[in-house]
Amino acid sequence: MLKFFHAPWSRSSNILWLMEELGVPYQLEHIDIRQKGGVPEAYRQVQPNKKVPAIEHDGVVVTERAAISIYLCDAFPQAGLAPKVGEKERAAYLTWLVYCDAVFDPAVAARAQGWKYEGSSFSFGSFEDMLANVERRLTDSKFVAGGTFTAADVMLAGNIAYVMGQKWLPEKPAFVDYLARTTDRPAAKRAQQKDQELAMTVPAFAEMFAKGQ
């Protein structure tokens, strides 16, 4: 049994896309991270910070998007979403999976919050360095780990699509072209549809839409 703890329109949405790419049965457990009063304490037994995503596979709990991605792609190799151990592209695959959470996300969050800081003062470095690195990689490579679509593209493309939509990332040609190569996949569209439908059941979103936001 594969159980997926998810909240729509959140950082967990990338893992929903990954689930659809894997093509294996899973049980979605909706965690309403926006509910009044917060997420119930009982969920802390699954995810210590009461965040999403998380998975439980045959009684084993895995948290953090990079770890979940690596675990699932190795558990279901038939999906072909990860280079095998020993293959040249596995190094870039692992690097970019971790980069999305360890550098891209915090650099964007700091930018969105208007932080002013020296890149050398934080482990994730500066927004400008991150931006240049991602642009360079997507200019030089069809997909982020090389010539083949992998779970690292699910993470990076999902991140880029969201933050560009929020105007936190410039619409550089390399990013636009990359999204055209990745987000038109059937699994991506299925995930978007499922996320949309689930989001419509969330009271906080219903209230937001009612106010015309």
C-alpha cells in the first residue's frame, strides 16, 4: 500500500505529479494545511513539522520531496524516472533533486519575503546565483539531468511553473522552453486536474474565491 499525504496547491503538488508519472496505485490522504486551528497534532506522527508531502509505503514513512522522489523512483524502477546507480546521468539527477529543495526553494522564499542578505551568510546562497545556475543548465541541457526526462524534472519544472506564475521568477526563454517540454505531459495534466478538484473542496480556498481574490 502506498499512501500519499497531500495538500492541493502546495509544495506537495510536485509529488502528486510524480505519483501520476509512476503509474502505480496510491491512496491520497488530504491534509488541510489551511484549516482553521491548524493541522491536527496526530499528523505530527507522520511529518514532524506537520507539513506536506509525506508518503507511507508498506509501513515505511518518508518525508521531504527529494527523499520521497528518490525512494519512489527506486521502488518503482519500471517507470523509468531515474537513472540507475552507475549510470552517468544519476549524478546530475541526484544533484538537481536536492538542489530544488536545498537551494531553489529557500532562495525564492527569501526573495519573495524581501530579505536582504549576503549569499555567503546562508547555505543556499544568493537568488542571483541560483537563477544563473538554473538558466545555464536549462540552456545547455534538454532536461535537467541530461537527455531524458526524470523525477528531477518533475521537481524543477513544478517549482519554476509555480514561482513564475507568482512573478517571483523572471520569464526567461530557457525557462519558458523548458516548461513547454515538461508540463505538457499527460501525467502533469492529470495531476493538475486532480489538484484543482481537491482544491475546490478546501474551505479556505472557497472563502478566498468568494471574496474575488
